[in-house]
Amino acid sequence: FQALRTMVQANPQILQPMLQELGKQNPNLMELIQDHQADFLRLINEPGGEE
């Protein structure tokens, strides 16, 4: 997840295409992200290294 966070923070426009691909590969995970979108975005946008 840290690598994902770093990638999205460096290049925010990559998030949407990446999520579309994730939805194809893992629909259950995509559904969880959509159900908890605010939490997901908060985690993606907070500074790294806190895990």
C-alpha cells in the first residue's frame, strides 16, 4: 500500500485508470474501495511512513 500511496501522491492522475484496472482484476476489492471511498482517499493522501 505504501508503494501505491507514493505513486498516487507523485502522479495523482494515475489513480483513476489504476482503479479501473483493479476493478477488472479484483471486483470485490474495488467494491470495498467504493463503499469506503472517503477512507480510501484519506489513506492515499496522508503522508507516508506511518504504517
